[in-house]
Amino acid sequence: MASQIKLRQVDEYRWEIPREGKMRTRGLIFASQKMLSKIRDDQSLQQVANVATLPGIEGASLAMPDIHWGYGFPIGGVAAFNLEEGVVSPGGVGYDINCGVRLLRTHLQRAEVAPRIEELVNALFSNIPSGLGSRRKDLKLTVPTLHEVMRLGAGWAVKKGFGTKEDLAHIEAQGQIPGADPELVSEHAMDRGKDQLGTLGSGNHFVEVGYVLEIYDDQVAGALGLFKDQITVIVHTGSRGLGHQVCDDYIKVMLKAAQKYGIELPDRQLCCAPLSSPEGKQYLAAMAAAANFAFANRQMITHWVRESFEQVLQMGPKDLGLELIYDVAHNIAKIEEHLVNGKKKKVCVHRKGATRAFPPGHPETPAAYQKTGQPVLIPGDMGRYSFVLVGTEQALTETFGSTCHGAGREMSRHMALKTAKGRNIVRELAAQGIIVKGAGRATIDEEISEAYKDVESVVEVAHGAGISRKVAKLKPLGVIKG
Amino acid sequence: MTAAFRGPRKAKYRQLSHTADLGLRIWGSTPEELFENAGEALTAVLTDRRRLRLRHIEEITVEAPDLEALLVAWLNHLLYLYDVDAFLGREFKVQGLSPQHLKALARGETYDPQRHESKTAVKAATYHHLEIANLNGGWQATVILDL
């Protein structure tokens, strides 16, 4: 199914799909020559072109270097729409609304933790429900409480004693997307979410204990509180069943709305409504509610990460120093102010498998990072490494302040299972010093390293193109998988 | 039944490779059978269907603007039941089907991690490349799952 899309090389890292047919703008893909042959194998370039046909799109239909075939929008896709004629599309956010990543630092050195890593992984695994349909038996939320969670986001968790006020200052949008309206979230969605707050879920979600392997920028790393051989923790999860249901509910609304407003769709999954329409506004308010649920989810998990460390290492919070560096959303649509054709303008930026990467000095970059730029967290696969980057001015002017979000799969799950067949992946990783514990063998096999692009190649493109800047590389020691 | 396109073994469904996600190709001699087989295909992604016992029946009604959207609504409703009650269906029986309306029974049991295998988690059935076709007197559907 190789795509026949026309592509023109702009420079070493940029490729353009010229505007053609029903496209309202060009496509712009960030990739290396080597990555491109793989990208051409699937339909992701066609998806970039499809997004370019939607009304009110500003700038190019963008794709980050971890682009791969999604449904509707490509994964790694970024598109901004003006508030007058532009649209909002639930498919441009995805089912896992506010799937995201947070990074914690510690006062601990690798040598202190490495001998205890197995115990630590076991503690994390028993304290944080994970796997297929994971739920919390100890925490079932009533409808009024769920509403509060969806309004307040991470702030709700902090109010209930799960974390500190200091945490909130280190989360995108302070852990609360404004304009959330829980009344617009269906009963079905709340049914799914009521015992899933504080759960990891399955698939590519994980909690990873790792250490700083390499530092590329001493000054910025210092400002982020990172040092070599330091123990770090990454949490990757989203809004669980609640978010999936909100997406599904509003795709149904948007299928009707697209017809009502006469929006021509090259793919039903791209269904959307004008940002100015009641349907568009309702989706944004419901999406914000689900996004806030996800922020609260990662905040609760962080609390249990801290508890697990305290249990195993018998140390207090002050000595552990498990502080939040940052928390980013990589499946989201946000109303932001950007410079469009030289004019300041509010647009709705869809980031589907893409991370916000705001530069130093931007009002939405948190106070602690005004000089460094907003931290960008790029998890890799469980066998290799993850990256910390910071946002740049180049990203702000070229990609609506966006960059890549991860490695991106290279192998289908079938191929991954085939590759893992007859091997003991858990034992292989243990031999490399990485302890992995998962609810099911299938998830671990599907998530083998070889199934992913080398995240370093993705990060090199983002860094090379200047849409973010490398700060540090982290190596896993212990991982819990859904 | 003359649905030769399903191959000699009359498969009910097949999983299709998709880089990040998973496609399902489902067959049935009637639209009713197509929906029943789709239920089985979805359960088979989540767990080993054969280990589920027939201990509980769920009555399900879903509505959608057309037959293709109805298939997505059906699969997403089954995922909803799984999230809420950990219910997984092993067998499905369509009791009434029109392009906008489906009434069906699902027989199965509550997922128990001790007893049942945890395979691949599914976030949702999507509308991307969604297709139902009437071929050679049989029915074929393609649906892509977001994992």
C-alpha cells in the first residue's frame, strides 16, 4: 500500500507535499532521508494531505519525525485551525485524550537503586493497577467527585493529598485545561472512568525507573535538576476508558455535524465541526474534562510512585527528592495564540502524537523554565532510552510550538509477536540490566525494542531541524507495563 | 452458503496487520452473522476466547445512522461493557438488525486475570477505512481498532 503522494525535499530534515487537488495548504514533514522510505510504505503521507483539506487550516499540515499511519490524522500530526472558519476534530486528538508523559527526578544515584530495582518494580506493580481493564478496588468515584476531577484536573488530586502545590507548577496548563464542562461528558464515559483514576492501563503505557545516561547541555540540564547517573521516573498514560468514550461519543456527533455544515471528508474518521459551532464548542469542553481526568490520573500515579520508593528504600520524601520536572500532553487540541502570517492570532492546535515545545520566555512556559524553554519528554521503547529536550523559538514559528512525541512503531504487533516468538523477552532485558514486569506476556512481546524506530533517530531530526533541543538521554532500569 | 471468498475453512474473521493498530476482516453469510462474528473477533483480540465460560448473558441494543457505523457502535459497546463490568462475550446472537438498529445477546463471563489470558488492549473501534461489502452472496467487513 505504498503511497503515491508527491514529495519535494526542502532541506536535510524537511519534506513538502505540494498543495494539490482539494488541499487548502501544503504538507510539511520533518524526517530524514532514511526514515522517509519507511514512511512511504504506509498511508501516513496521504493522511497529512487529507488533513490539509479541512476548512480553516492555518500554516501547513504538519508531521513530526515519528509520523506513522494512524486513523484519520496521522500519528505525529499537528494542525492548527483559525477560530472563524476552522474546525475541531476528535480524530485529530485521538481516543486517548491527553495521553501524556511526566518525568520525575530524584536525589538518588544509580548505584543506590540498581541493587533494589527488582523490589522497586514489584512495589510499583502492586501499587499501580495495570494491564487489560485495570481498575482500582480502593477508589471508586461518585458522579459529583468525577465532575470535580474533570473540572480541576491534577489540582483535584493535590487537594486530596496526592502530591504538592509545587507539582502543579510543573504541568502543562498547570494540570487543568480551562473550559472543561463535565456536564457534556456522557454517563457511559463516567461509568468507564469511575474506578480507573490512578490506573496505568495497557498497551504502550508504562512507569519506568531509569537513570541519566548522557547530558548534552550542562546548563539546561542543571536548570532542570538533572545530573549524570541520577535516578529518574517516567509515567506514560492518559485518560483511560473515560477519554476513549468521550472521543467515541463526539465522533458520532461530528459525523452528523460534518454533514450539517457541509464539510467534505476524505475519511470519516476526520469528521469535525466548526470551532464556532455548538458541536465544536461542546467537544472542546468535553475534551478538556477528559484531559483533566488524565492530568489527575498521572498525578495520582505519581503519588503511588513516591510511596513505592518510600516503602522499598525506607527513605523520607526529602531524601528521595522525587520532584516533578514536567508533565506534557501529546494527544490534545488547544486554543493558543500564535503568530500567523506576521499577525498574532488565536488558533486551535491539534497535536495527535506530538508534544508542545514552547521556547524560553513564552508566557505559557512555566516560571521555572523561562530561561531554558519548556521541557519536552520523549519516551523510547523499554529496551533502549528516552530523551529530555526543550522547546525552541524555531518550533514556535514553524510548527505552532510542537515537536515529536516518541519513537513510533516500525513493526506491526503481529510482526512483533512473531519476532518475539520462542524468546523470553523479560529474561533478555534482565540480562541487559532492565527489569520488566507486565500484566500479560503479549503486551511485553508486542512492545519489544525491535518493534520501534530508534527514538534517537527521531530526536536527531527534531534537534537537527531546530524544533527542539536535546538536553539528556535516560536509560531504563525497571519498567512496569500494562 | 456460497461465500467461497472466505477460503476453504470458512474463517469467521482474520486480523490484519497495521503498523500501530490492528485491522479486523470479518465474514458472515448474513449481516446478522457478520455482527456475531465481529463480536467474537473483538473478544479474540483481548483474550483467549475459548477459555471464557458461558456464565452470564448481556442484552445489548445499539443505534447508529447506518450499517457501518452500527458495526463500530456494536464493537465500542462491547468495549464499554468490558471497561465497566469486565464482561467479555464468548458467543453472540443477533436478535434484530436493521441498518440503524441492533439488538443482540452476548454470552460470556467476567474477566478474571487468574483464569483468563490478557492479550491486547483495545481503546476503540474506529471509522477509518471502515467498510461493509456484500460479495459473492456473503458479507465482509473491515474495521480498524485503535490499540
